[in-house]
Amino acid sequence: MVRIEKQGSVWTIVHSRFKEARNAMDPASADALHDAFLAFDADPSASVAVLWGEGGAFCAGWDLKFASTLSDRESFRREVSEGLAFPTGANPAPRGPLGPTRLELSKPVIAAVEGPAVAGGMELAMWCDIRVMAATAYFGVYCRRWGIPLLDGGTVRMARLVGQGRAMEIALTGRKVPATEAVQIGLCEKVVDHGGAREAAEAMAHTIARFPQAAVRADRRSILETYGTPVREALRREWANGVEAHFKEGAAGAGRFASGLGRHGDFEKI
């Protein structure tokens, strides 16, 4: 259902329910995916994760066969609302319907998207920091057809990625968004040949993983924390994150540069 394949400090987390449901998510697989990402974030040897759906589909969303059993309010409350509702105060949120979509990790995650990433699958991809799509892959709020709303951060994250008007149009029409359009509007960051999303995402992950990680995580944290905040507050947070990273790694890195490494934009000898 969910397995982890490790290459040094890069973890590829594989979701495998293609034969049953084109990698749609049921509660068991959502739990397993959530736990896999918690393990990744907690492991000091892990730096970057890749999320990939095995078999040619990233994720077809929430398993509608399971959802069809929740037709009365009591079953929905018991299976979904009660277990996944946000708690009050500062208590941590439970997992999302699609698993890790409410987690706030400290490390980067790259989505490797082949085939459909629709409805909740699109939300799962948007939860990731970066999306690499095969040319034949596509997004779409396909749950629009069945009266099922976005519940895994889609209404929050899509507007941040593509702007409010474009997010409205994509969400309300439920139309297909092919990879060629997704990269143009900022819904993904890279498009590769069919079948090459995992390899390209893992190559990017290894590039990121070879850098000093305190600065990588500080910059990632600043980008996430400062979105939508006033400029002065955003600059304060960037400064706080960056100063901490500098004393962990930056001074040593500057010393390596002073000794002759990494000149003229060389990223190999660092």
C-alpha cells in the first residue's frame, strides 16, 4: 500500500493502490502515508522526500467507493467528521482525508506526478513543495461532478499558487488541467517526458539534499511563513530564520569559499 525506498538522504514514498482504485486514498492508505511522512521528518538522516504513485496514476483522490458508504450523517460523523475535525486551541491537527495534507514538515517534499492527480490527489500534490509532472499527467477538481468539496487544503493552496481568479475558475468548473498548462500558470514547476517524473523528481531531490541542510530548511521555512504577511514582519522572520542557519552552517561554508571552493558559480566543488 505504502512503502519507502531510500537512496542516501532521499526518501521516495510510494503509494500503491493502482489496481484497486488508481491510487485513490482510503483511510488505511491515508494513515500509512501520514505515518511515512512523520517518519521522514523525524529521521535525522533524511533530507528530501519524493512522493510517487505507482502504476501510472499519482492519485485519483478520495476513494469514492468508501465515500459512498457515508450517505447518512451518523456514518459521516463517525468515520470522517469526528476523527478528522480540527481541535481547538494549539493542539496538533489530525491527518487529512488524504493523509499528510495537514502536516507542516520541516523538510522539502517533491511530488512526482504521472497520470491523474485529480480531486484530493490534486490537493495532495499541492501540499508538496514542488511538483514535477509528466507531459501526459493532469490535474482537475474532478470531485466537482459528484458534489464533494475540497477538504485537503485545495481551496487554500491553489489560490496561493495560481491566484484567486484562476483558482476559482479551475475549482468551480472542475475541468482538466494538463501539464502543459499547469507549468505555465504555476501549478507545477517542471514538465518531463511521459514515464520520467519519478526519475526527474529524485534527481532534483538529490541536488537539494547535497547542500547544507540548515540553510535549505531556513529558506523553505521563510517562504512558507512569510506568504501574505506585511513586508516588515516577513523580513523579520526571514532574518530570524537566516541568522540561526548561518551559525549552524553558513560561517563554515564561507570558509570553504574563502579557501577556493565554489568559485564562478561552481556547484560541484562545495
